[in-house]
Amino acid sequence: MRSRAASETDGSAESALVRAAKQGDTTAFEKLVELHSSKVFRVALHISRCSEDAEEITQETFLKALQHLKNFEERARISTWLIRIAVNVALERISSSRRRRVLSIDEDEGGEDYVERQIADWRPNPEQLYSRSELAEILKQALESLSSGYSTVFLLRDVEGLSITETAETLGLTETAVKTRLMRARLQLRERLSQHFGYGRTSKGAAVARLSSELQKMTK
């Protein structure tokens, strides 16, 4: 597990790159692209479901980032800012009907208190059941079986590591809506994965958490 000191060092180095890129240092900007292009591509691919479109979305994301970098106020992480741009670019490119499916899921079922209780115990530490490549494939198939509105929230929050607030801002949703969709995505993933894990309800939740954790490791 990475130490807090190492994370802070990485953050300081990235902030230095951002400041340099703002001053016109192209090498610094290229380094930022190198650091974050895979993350941006994953988000673009998840929304577009097409590798060719995802490549174009990624390129357009970094072009827009370069054009507007001086406006980046550094109140959020650069990765969060880039993901927000990528989501907006991706949604602009897909059809209006698909866009509605991504963004317009009813958000008011159960209430926030109910959501908090359902999400609470999400990350137990189950035994390793599959090789890492099999875990990633299982999660990929399970995510693709969810509606876009749920799977996009799950991807941003549980795989890419955005906070609830960051996810809400990125998708233009309320925090309650993000919590509700996240809870539903997790519950649906438990059901989708029941064929792979012959355990009870809690263990299925643990299995999904493990899959998410393994995919994070693979994509860093």
C-alpha cells in the first residue's frame, strides 16, 4: 500500500507539471497526457462503447484541456478535471437518445438515508478466486449489462476513484442521485455475479468490491 508521503510527493510533482504547462511548457503538458491518457481513454470507451470513438474523444479531451488549461483553478485534481472534460466530449458525440439513457434515470427511490445504509459495508477482503485477467473480464461483462446511467457512476466512483462530490459534478447530478445510482449499480452487480460466486449476499458484495479493486490495479 502506498504511503501518504509518497502520495503527497506524487501530488506535488503533478502540481509542478500543471504549473509548468500553464506557462507554456509543452514537455510538462506531454507528461500530463502520458500520466492520464489511459484513464481518459477508459472513461471514453465506457461511454462510447467504441475504441475508435474513444481514441477521438481522448484526443479531443486533451486538445480542449490544452486550450483551457490556464482556466484550470487547481481546486480539483487534474485527473478529475480531465475526466469531466472527457465525459462532456463523449456525451456530445453520442446520439441524443443514448445521452438520455446515460443521464436521465429517476433519482428519487428510497431516499438518501436508505442509500447510505445500503452502501455502507462495501469493501471486505475476500479470498482470491480468479486470476487478474479473469476478474477484469468478469467485471467488464457485468458492467456492460448495467444501464449506462448506473455503470458510468460505478466506473467513476469505484474504479476511477472520484469522490461522490466529484462524480456528481462530472455528470451534472446531485450527490443524492450519485449515491442512489451507485447503490443500485452495486446491488445489480451482486446479482449479475451470482453465477460466478456461490456465496451469500455479503460475499457477493465482497466479490464485486474485489473485482473493482483488481481492475483498479490493472489500469494504474
